[in-house]
Amino acid sequence: MKPFDYTRADSAAQAVREYAPGTMYLGGGTNLVDLMRLGVAEPERLVDVSRLPLDTIESVRDRVRVGAAVRNTDLAVDPMIRARYPMLARAVLTGASGQVRNVATVAGNLLQRTRCAYFQDVTRPCNKRRPGSGCPAIAGDHTNLAILGSSEACVATHPSDMAVALAALEAEVHVTGPGGDRIIPMPGLHRLPGEEPERDTVLEPGDLITAVELPPPPAGATVYRKVRERASFAFALVSIAAVLDVGDDGVVAGCRIALGGVAHAPWRAERAEQALIGGPATGEAFLRAAEAELEQARPLPRNAYKVPLTRNLIVSTLEGLAS
């Protein structure tokens, strides 16, 4: 591991003041420390923000504010989160392991890097790690990589389960940085690779996430489902966070669908949502909506299985919510 300087910030303002090129913020460290051991991340300086007073979950009128330093376990078991946002609690509990969730923070979960094997192997080219070096995954092992929104520069996926649920809940991410305070909507924090796959998010250098704000719970039924290779400590092949509001007349009044494991960012299935709202809540309608969304899919030879897997997951999830 490359030597680095270390300092602990006492406030978000101090953390931002301490930032300089080559600096990285350290929260729970469950992803960053691994990347430092691999040689993928080589910060010159770490600013420890894990003990900032950003570790509370508070009800603010009809909204809930979750501090950036809240541990994943504390978020998942919080009675208010479980009662008002069960989809979010479920998403968090499907991620990683109990030991990791006990340490990992909300902000760190959102900012974790892809688990693409080429990104984590410093002996191989990777446009995300070394821009302009190429994306060997396109011709190599892309079995678990993106089918939506990818580019010729990158086919990596974002690994967070929490981010998928927050995209469906339309949460807001509070950020402070050298340019001041601002709020970033979800989806909107994460970006598709385009020609700059090294940029996972829209954050600017020195920006620090301070909180995630949850709007009032959406009308209708909600659920988070995750398809993976084993029952725990596995990233999603495909996941879905869905909200479905069906009126007494059987017509879809509202629908939100966010997908994980299929893109460089949590993927909001807007085509499917638009196809469903105002129509019947039937299996046939759900299938048509899923197929409309997946018309944009551009799978590679070894991950084409994700297209029918995603279609079937959307349909079965919506059928379950409508029943």
C-alpha cells in the first residue's frame, strides 16, 4: 500500500477545508481500504469523516433525514425506516454481510466503486481506472456487467442496492463542498459512463455527502427484490425497487421502477413506467411495459441472459404488488 497522510475532521466544513488534490474522504472504509490494498486507489491523504456528527436519523415534518455517517445496519433496523420505507430497509439488508453493514456508511454505500474484475486488477487496462487504456471487459468477461446505458468506453455496473431503492423513492442527496451546499436528486447522483467512465457521479472534487433526505412514502405497495448467485454477500445480477399504486378500478395510478445490476448507475425504467400509468394492472400490461424498457438493451454475448431475466423480474414483481 502506498504511504499516505491521515487527518480526522471534526466537522463537515473542516473536512472540505482539508481537501486538496490527491485527497480522499474516509468513512467506513469497507470499499476504499480494499481498493488501496489492491493499488487501485492511491490517495496522498485521507481525511477521516467517519466520526462527524452526521450519524442520526431524524423525522423532519413529513420527511426523514438520514445522516451520511449512519451505518448501514442502523439504517436497516431503524423502526421509522422499517415502518415508512420497508423497501429501503430490505435493500440494505440484501447488501454485503452483517459484518460489513455494521461498518459501512450511507454515503460510502452510494459512492462505492464497481466490482468489475478489470477495474480491480491494476495489471489490466481499464478506462475507469486509467482513462484511454481501453475496456477489456467488452471482449472478455462481461457476464455480470451492463446491458443498459453502457458505452464503448465502459460496460461496468454500479453495485449498490441502497442506491436502487433511493432512486425509486426519489430521495435527495445533500452535499457540501468548495462550491457551497447543494441538493442532488436520486436518480441523478450517479452518471452513465459515456466518454468519461472514470466519473461515477456528478460530485465535484472536494464535495462531501452530508445526508440523504427521504420524501414522504409513496402511495401504493413497494418492494425490493434481488437476483444473485448466492443468498448472501453477493452483488445483484439484476435487482428491482418497485412502487405500484393501483386504484379500485384496477387502473395503475402510479408506478416507479428502478433497476440494479444492469447499468453504470441505478436505472430508472421510465419507459416502462410511462407505459403502465393509466392502464390496466395486468400481467399482459406488465410484460409489454418490460419489453418496451428493454428495447434499449444492448447486451454483449455473455450477458444476454440478463435481458429475459430483467423482463421476468419486472413482470413477476409487479404481479406480486398488484395481487
